[in-house]
Amino acid sequence: MLTVLRQSWPLLLGVMLFMVGNGMQGTLLGIRGGIEEFGTYEMSIVMSGYFLGFLFGSQMTPVMIRRVGHVRVFAALGSMISAVLILYAAVPHWVAWALMRVVIGFSFSGVYITAESWLNASSTNETRGQALSAYMIVQMIGIIAAQMLMNTADPAGWLLFVIPSVLVSVAFTPILLSVAPAPAFAEVQRLNFGKLFRASPLGVVGMFLMGGTFSALFGMVSVWGTRAGLTVPQISTFVAMIYVGGLVAQYPIGWASDRMDRRKLILGVSVAGALAMLVAFVFSPGFWVLAGLGAVIGGVANPLYALLVAYTNDYLSKEDMAAASGGLLFVNGIGAMAGPPITGWLMETVGNGGFFLFLALLMSGIAGYAAWRMTRRPSLSPEVTGAYAVLSPTATALAVDAALGSAQEEGPPAGG
């Protein structure tokens, strides 16, 4: 790991600063939207825009890179992010915000694709798994650090919009001044949807539902917190707990994934997430209990994403895995676009608890479908399945493909 940090620290530092900016804007908009008296459903459309832009960016960025190269794409999209972060405060209207969220989602998708291709190219077969693990960790640290910065100024003013804009601008410096050359770019194609679904119905359905889960957690949590009357420190703490839970739980769930029937593990962690969210919905507990439940859903959702990817690849040939990762992320993106509007509708229909109800329904859907699929075909032995790869829901198809390739080379652990 020290070798990875020594070789890739400029890129990892830049990615962390980008994630601080992204983490701040997601939380800040939900809070500022309440101050501006935007409606719940209006804010859900704003939040959905990011995932529309992200999905579109994942399709267009490879074309842009082939035309003008990594460096120009990276600099252009990063500049766009920095500009939009300032414009939020200058144009406080929900329609303008929704359009800007599309732009910033598109731009972040392109930045991630460029950064991940750089990281992949700078790693060897021996260090790639460690590099991608470090990449995921710095992303989580960036989002957690963003929540701390939320408490440095008044969300009704300008400063909290200026800080992420400056950080994103600074993020260029270590990356673009790095001695590492721009890598050759290899686009990841999508697998035919029919073939992907036949290979793993649970993987496809689960990834669609996980898209809704992630978009609710990443986009709507601050909207819920504002509507529920939480203070800025409470909202930022709750968001941070989601990502702390995700960071901590990746490794024990990954360890279990390589040693047992993955469908049983998918069922178990989904049930745990559903129960945690039902407790939050039914009992409306105090803040610190809610924060603990937030850590639970974060500790379920982030590893479950990687678990579904690993499970799907158990039923694919090695040649199809790269294309399957692109297909799964596309399905996930469709689910992510639908998540915020449905969450907003439920919050307006049943109250603020609709946020937790939506998450409970999605987790229950994954658990129920996993249980049904267990009756449809026998499970694979852990000895013949591929290794679990630590993944973040923000990873693009390039990172997923590289992480899976590294995990396949390492193979399942001895005695698994």
C-alpha cells in the first residue's frame, strides 16, 4: 500500500478534493433548498438531475477523450464543476438548480472516468487491487470530510458554495502537474441486456434497486433532514455516519462474500437494511439512534453494491465481465434517476418518514427477490466463485472492470 501511495498520491489527493466538493454540494443544496422554501418534490427533481447527468456523462466522456485527450477533458469538466458550484448561490431557483445538477453530474462522471483510467494505467497487476482500494477509501474520506466543512459557515450565505469550488479548482494541481503521462483509453462496452439478465436476474434487479437506494442516500438525505427540522451539524453528522458505515462494513462483508453462498449474504444484509429503515420509519427515534441507523444502511448499501457485482460475475465468462460492468452500471443509473422523485413523492404523501419507507421498500425488494431466486437454481460453491472486489457506488465502469480483473487474478482466499 505504501508503494501505491508513493506512486499515486497526486491522483488520490486530487480525487479526495473532488469528493469533498461533491459531498458538500449534495448536502448543501438540500439545506439551502429549505432556506429558499423550495418544495420537497421540486428538490427531488433537482437531486435527480445529478444522476441523469452522470448517466449521460458515462456514455459521452469516452467519445470526448478519444477526440481531444484526457488532459483537456479533465480540465474542461473540472472547470465546469467549479463554475457550477458558485452559480448555485447566484441563481437560487429550483429549475436552474436542476439544470446545473445535470451539468455537474455529467462533469463528475467524466472526471471519475479520466481519473480512474489514469489510476489503472499507473498500476501494475500486483498493485492494482491496492490502488483501487485506496481510491475507494479516499472517496469515502472526501465525503466524510465534506460534512465537517458544512459546519464552518452559514448555509444561507455564499461561503459554503465558494469552499467546494476552490477545492475542486485546487484538485487540478496535483493531478495535472504529476509526471504520470496520460494513459491510453479503452472504452468499456455494455453487454446485451437480455444476455446479462439471463446470466444473473438477481444482479440486474438488485442493481436497479440499488440505484434508487444510492440516489436517495446521496441526494435526498439532506432534504429529509431539513424537512425534519435537524440542525446543520445534525444533518452533516447523519450523512457522515452513512459513509463511515459503508467504509467500515466493506471489508467484513467482503470477507464473508468469499466464504459463503452470496445469495444468502445478499438476503441477510438486505433484511438488516430493511429492518433498520423500518425502525426509523415506525418509531421516529431520537437523533443519535437515527445516526446509528444511518450507519447501518450505509454499511449495508455500499457493500451490497459490490456484492451484487461480484455475484453477477460468478455467472459470466471472463471475456464478458468488462461488458457486464458497463451494463450493470447503466441499469444502476436508470434506478438512480428514479430514486429522488419517488422519495420526494413519498415524503409528501406520508410525511418525512417517507424517506426511510422508500429505503425499507427497496431493501425488502432485494431481499425478497434474492429469496425467490434461491428457489430457481442451485448455488455455486465458494471455491468456484470469483473474489469480492471493494467498490464504491460512485465508481465508473472502468474502475469496476479493473477491480474485478484484479480480484479475479488474486482469486478466492485459501480455505474459502
